[in-house]
Amino acid sequence: MNITRKPIADGVNLTCLPARKFKTGLLSAQFVAPLSAQTAGAVALIPSVLRRGTVDAPDMGRLSARLDDLYGARIDETVRKIGEYQCAGFVASFLDDRFVPGSERLLEPVTALLGELFLRPVTENGVFLPAYFDSEKTNLLDAIGSIRNDKRLWAGRRLLSEMCAGEPYGVSRLGEEADVEALQVGGLYSSYRELLATAPLEIVYCGSASGEEVEDALRAALSGLPRGEIRTLPEMSPHAPRADVLHISDAMDVTQGKLEIGFSCDSDDYMALLMGNVLFGGSSNSKLFMNVREKLSLCYYASSAFHRKKNLITVSSGIEFGNYQAAFDEIMEQLRMVQAGDWEDWEIDSARSILLNSYASLGDGQGKLENFYLSRAVSGFDDTPESMSESVRTMSAERIIEAMRTVKLDTVYFLKGKEAAE
């Protein structure tokens, strides 16, 4: 795959992923903004309001009819958190032009509709339609509330918000309930106009069209993009390790405790940390799963995740309230074993195989490819599935041990029941 990324307008970059194996084309356009508690809710709300209608198709019924006329094309709003950045926009999926009857083309009209959604929203008195704003604001508040209702998600969210308090990484991609509640339609419209004028725009295309065809379609669709001084995104910085471990707990009406643990990593060898994390808790063959969950039955679930963009490892587990100390001690013991290189050959072989399979499968789905290369563009990393696979193949135990020995306990969060708290 001859992948290219190039600027096509002021602050607009296009990544082309040539692919003829899919029957569909994918076009993603995402504005990128610094993740901030003050703006996260507004940025998250903008795509949903824009998706409600354009000047030429001012309601969802007429938008759906337009998409139906384009052989059932889809355009979905998206809000993502990539490191310390918030990406908001749309992803379009449509029949690849090679499969459209009668040599009709879809790339250009779908791209044009995408441009309409961004640039020609339906408005009233110079702002978004109040009914659309109110409806989507309610939907966003419901989405934020659903995180609190899913206690596993909520506990993970609480860990990061406490561990990274004062850092952009501690901010939720959807914003906070109180901030969204305070949004007004006029203020949101101003935020939208500022996003159009100042935010970098990352576009990813995956399909059979040539780069020139995609560029021409985008230039026509985005010709009215009102660009001002494009904001330079702040560089992401690793989490600064704490001098003393932070312990946080909440009491809620729950029957299962949620133990979340955050670790800082002081190594630049992210591939070794990634491998170490898979050994520790990143798979069903990991030490946390095989020992803490299966062998000792201390957890209902136990897994770990490596946050490359912040050099963090987090552990998520569900436990009986009374098993807190035993589960915590055993999780720390399994980390110690990884740091000491105390593992069997099959464990590292399994970790290697899991990562190699994940990189090999990236090319099986346009969504996976789009997410990988969008993250790559936004984060400034230059690795590829091929380079990462090669690093995994040649990874030595010594590198893993050296990197994992820099992993230090930082924050512990425990969600317990109200009865356990009393």
C-alpha cells in the first residue's frame, strides 16, 4: 500500500490509503483541537448538531433521502480522544465507484455532502436551530450519564481524571455534565466558527480513487472553509510520576468493587512497554488473567492497558469488596514477575503472536486503517504496521525487562459499595 500524507489547503492534510480490496470507499474528516475541560463539551456537541441538517437538506429525513440516492451511503459523526487531542468530525462510507452501476460516480457527491455538513448547517437568526441544539445537547448529556451507569467505564474514567488531574489527558472526550449543561446555542455556534477557522483538519481516504481525484473533490467541497490563523497543537508530554502514591475511593450503590490502578512508565522504548503490558495483563494469556482471575479467583475480570501517548499503564479489575488487599497485592506481584523476567517461553511467544496478528489484521477493515493512520497523523508518530511488526519479531526479553522496570505505582482508585464504606 503506497500511503501518502500531504497538505492540500491551509491547515488541511490528506492521508490516502490506496485499496482495491474493499467494495466501499471511506472518507474521514476530523477537526483536531487541544483537549480542554473548558471546550471538550462544546467540541463534542458540534458534529451532532451539524449532522441534523444543511441548508439544502434541513432535516434528517431529507438528509437520509440524499444518502439513499447515493446508493445508501452513510455519514456518521465522530468524537474521539487521541492522546491529549480531541478529534471531531464525520466518517463517510459509500459504494466504491468501481461497483456503481452505469459508471456513475459517488466520490464527488458524497464529498460535496460532507462539505455541506461542515459549512452550510441549517441556522436560525445566525445560530444553530435551537430545536436541534436542545435535542443534541440532551443526547450528549445522556451519553455522559451512561458512563456513570456503566461502573467499569466510570471507574476507569475516575482513575484517569485523578491520575492526570491538571493534564489534558484527564479530560473526558465528551466533556463534563456541568459544562455541557451550561452550553448555550449562541456560544456553541461561536465555538463552531472558531473550530472551522483555527483547528487543523485531518482527512483520511481509503479506496480505489487516485489521490488527485480525492484532492479535487475535497478542494471543491471545502472551498468555502473560512480559515484564519491555524492553531499549533501543543506537544503531548508524558505523565510526571508522583513522589507519593495517590489513593482515591468512592462509595456508590454497587455490588461489585472496581479496583483501578495507574502506573507511570519512565522509558522511551514504547514497543518494549507494549510487549510487557501484553505479558502483564493485555491478553487472555496474560499473568493477570491467568493468575489473579483464573487461578486465584480474586477478580471477576482483570486486564491492563498501555497508554502509549502518555506512557501510562492502567489496570482494571472487578472484585469482591473484601478482596481489595489480596487482589491489589497479587496484581503488584504479577507486575514484579514481569519486571524480573519471570515468565515461560510460551507466554512471550503468545504476546508476540497477539501483537503480530493485530498488526496483520489492520488491513482487513477500513475503519481500523482509518483509526490507525488518523492517530498516527495527529500524534506525529511515524511507525507503520510493518515497522511495529518487525520490532515485535526482534524484541528481546532484556528490552522488555529494562523497560518494565521503569513502571512505578502512581494512583490507586477503588469504587466500593455504600455498605462497605460504613
